[in-house]
Amino acid sequence: MAKIVIDPITRIEGHLRIEAEIGGGKVNDAWSSSTQFRGIEKILQGRDPRDAWYFTQRFCGVCTTVHSIASIRCVENALGIKVPENAELIRNLIIGIQSIQDHVIHFYHLHALDWVDITSGLKADPVKTATLAASISDWPLNSPTYFKGVQERLKAFVSKGRLGPFANAYWGHPAYKLPPEANLMATAHYLEALEWQKDIIRIHAILGSKNPHPQTFLVGGMAIPLDPNSQSALNDNKLEEIRLLLAKAREFVDKVYIPDLLAIASYYKEWAGIGAGAGNFLTFGEFPSDNSGKPELLWLPRGVIIGKDLSRVYPVEHKKIAEYVDHSWYEYSAGSGKGLHPFEGETNDKYTGPKAPFQYLDTNGKYSWVKAPRYNEMPMEVGPLARMLVAYASGHKQVKQALDGVLAKLGVGPEALFSTLGRTAARGIETSLIAAQMPTYLEKLVANMKSGDLAIHNNEKWDPSSWPDEAKGYGWHDAPRGALGHWIQIKDQKILNYQAVVPSTWNASPRDAKEARGPYESALVGTPIADEKRPLEILRTIHSFDPCLACAVHVMDTEGNELVKVTVL
């Protein structure tokens, strides 16, 4: 039985290594390893809790917004702070456009090349490409001239030997199935998405002052004034600009992203039976309908699904969350075999892995910088699929209608959702639903301002002298990549302990004390492999989770040690 190593996995955020045992043309076992240590939790100790979000948004260069909001909610929960409705609405708008941009970027720039053979597009007939594109969407750029221009640009890249982002891939791999015209169409939209996302994320510049690393989050609300008549505040002109950008975002999602997703998926229906994963799903829910903090008023509901059973959704109880380090390069003061709840979480690094490049990991021992979070002792998949499944099983009207419609178009049943293809489809469906929902929050904000409600921050507990001597709390946000939780302990107005359990910690986790695989690992088992030297199929399933290992291990090794060496993709 052969053992292969993909290190690093590219087209992700952070450092990820996959080792897999291959036999009989498929993956028989797999191990997921993050190969770089971070430790921002330690940096936070002793600091003012109101400043925590400035630091936590630096967990990652991509997931800045999500850690900001989780951290802010965490401190507000600990101190019992209720934010004004306007602040909640602005947060929803920031969160929503982040999700839309993130999902589109993921599909085209991180995941599409697992399904799309760019070089095949050189053989395409631009006229046939335009006919194909027009058959699935009325997007205005569906013309032979346009696609011919894209093809010429691609040829210029190839002739000069400067392929840029297209340089490293398994072009010509037998697992690619799209005809040349579909490949050219997808390549054109890959390039369009680069320009589109630069425009729509301007909403972050308006509401957050910049992107990435927004500046206007604030414990107790937002630091952006509301005044319809002031040029230095959020006014009517800026709200109208946001309205136009939201419309532009929705148009691209519904006329480019979703048609492309369905067209590509129709050639890969066998992937509806590959990559199922752990079968358990967790979501913290998202988009509060008001500022009450009640979970039943979240637009996307909170819940847990066990064993692929869509007949029942369990409530989420934070006390059932624990992290194990039996196969992680950490040690707990209480020893191994026991998980710690985040309130008691420890970040005591102890590297025992390979000392030189090209060595296999000790997969019987410790082999990753990612901890192993478990909910009620079970591994959980988090992300768009978890959110859509919980919403579907909870009777969410919009989600159920959208999922049933896509399944019908693809000619597959609900069981197809538990797969690599289902994970990819769920992300697209969610993007379309969020794009349709965003104007609701904008119009509510506009209505509040017209009525004279300009409240944006709750100052009641801003003064630390009003705080209790000790407090603890948690903040949940269902980020684009999944359930994100921050936990804080405050003592004498300073941070005593801080822990973050992030989406890719759930999904990329190694084995736990019971040797249960993490979601990446279990999803890879049974994956067919056509060519062991070019394991494209492994990339398809891993990328379907949209990994972010920078978040998962939370600051580099101060020694600057080279733990692994780049050897393949």
C-alpha cells in the first residue's frame, strides 16, 4: 500500500499537509496536519478586553472580519452588553458582503481549478462557448468576441511562459471532464470575478473604513456615526452606494456563479457519492433579526445534526465543546486523554514532529498543530453545508426551496448533499440566499434613520470600573468557513485567558483521544485516485471545505525553524 504526501496544499490560507495511504485505486486512510505554529491567545493575556478584536483579526490575513465580530460578541456576552439595533444591522451588512465575496473567490480562485482544465480552453471554439454561456445565463458578456479575447489573453500567457496563477496544476489529468468550451467559459469568469470582488467589497470600506482589517467594530456597537445630512457620517449618499453594490453582487452571483456551478457540477455527478466526511454537522447560526440575542431569531438557525439524520436538529450547548491534543503538538497540564472546554483551554506548545524535510509524520503519535475539537465527544463538520443542512432540516423556507431546486436540476436526491459535490453546491446556494437577504438589513437601517433613530453604540458599560471583578463569556459567529467561537475570561478588568475554536480547527482536526478521524480525514477515505503522482481528487475534497489553517492554529515559530519543505503543488 503506497503512502503519498501532499505538502503544502495550495490555494488555501495557511499551511496544510495531507498524508494518505493509497491502495486499490482509492484512499484507504488519511491524516491532516497543519505545519506552522501560531499563538495569539498568549499575546492577549493581560490586555484590555475591549482591544481583543484588534489582535484576533490578525489570526489571518483573509478572515479578519470574522474574528473581529466573534471577539466583540465574546466580550459583550461576558459583560452583558446589548448593542443598538442599528449596530446589529451594520454588522449584518459587513458579515453578509464578506460571505458573498469570500464564497465567490473560493469557487473561482481556490476551488474551480480542481474541476476546470485551463489549458483545455485553448482548444475551445469561442462561438460554441458563447452559445453554451447564453444557454445558461443572460449575462451581457456572453459573446463570441468576448470569449475570443479571453482565449487570446490565455494564449499570450502560455506563449510567454508566464502562467501566473495557472502555472502549477495537474493540467491534462484524466479526472478532468469539462469540454473545452466550458473550460474557456469558466476561465473567463475566473478573470471577471477578480474585478468584481474588488468593487463589491467597497461596502467594507464604507462601513468598516477599510478591507481587510475593518476599523469600526466596537464593544457595545459600532464606531461609525449615522447622520443623513453629514458628509463625515453614514449618510443617504453612502447608503445608496451600498444599495447599488449589493445589487451588483447579487447579479454576478445569480447570473455567473450559480450557472457556472450547475454547469460544472453536471459533469461530475459521481462526486455526489464521494467525500461524505464525519456525518455530523454543527452551526452557530448567523444574522440576528434584532438585538435581543435570542437564537430563535437568527436568520440562519443554530443547531446540530448527528449521523446525517435530517429528521432532528439538536440545540447547541457550549458546555459540550472540548478540545483534545492527543495527536496535536501541545500538552495539557492534566495530561493526555482528556478534552478541555475553551474556558479552561491551554495553548502549551510542544513540538515532537520531524526534524528534517521529507520525513513522514508519526501518525500514531502527535502530527499536527491543530487541536481536535469535539462536540459531545463527536467530530463535527462546519461550514456552508452544515448551515444549509441545519436550515433545511429546521424548515427554513428559502433554504428548502433553493436546495430542492438545485437537487432537481442536477437529478440527484438529498443524500447527494453529504459529499464533496454537496459541500460545493451548498456554498453556492448560501451565497445566492445571502445576496438576496442583504437588502433587508439595509432597508431596515434606512427606515430607522428616517424615523430619527441614530443610536449606534451602548455606552453603559464602557467604563471598566462598572465591570465585575471576574467575568467570562463566549462569542459565536458562523463565518464563511463555518462555526467560529471565541471564549474569554476577564479578571480585574484584564484578559486572564482567551481561546478561539475556529472552523478549520473543527474540519482539519487530527484524531482525538478515541482515534476518531477529523472531518478532512474521514472525507478522504474512499476517494478514487486515478494517478498517485497527481492526486487531483484529494485536492477536490480538501478544497471543498475551503481550508484556513492560519486561523486554525492561531506568529510564527520564534526560532524560524523549517519544519517542512515545499515539494509539490
